[in-house]
Amino acid sequence: MMDKLLTLDEVCKILDKSPTTIKRYARENLLTSEQNGDELSFSEAEVMRYLDFSKRLGG
């Protein structure tokens, strides 16, 4: 089963972070991303995993 892919804007809204921060997370491998031309896309499951992890850390 294919996981839903989210755009950079969608991830920014879900995690309440700026595009610059999300791109840095991708660069630092905190969030797995795929480059599709000029666009970054993110696995919805991966974003939700990160959200859960950050909530448990209190961030």
C-alpha cells in the first residue's frame, strides 16, 4: 500500500513550522522527504510519527 504524500505547505501546517525549518529537517534527516523536480514531498506516516515524537518531547 502506498503512503499518502504531503506537500511542503501541508507539512508546515501540520507541524506548525516554517518552510525553512521543514527543509532543514529534511536536510538533517529528521524528516524523510522525496524531491520531485522543484517540489519536496513527505510521507504522511513519517510526518505523523515526527509529530507524535515531538509532542512526547514537549516541543
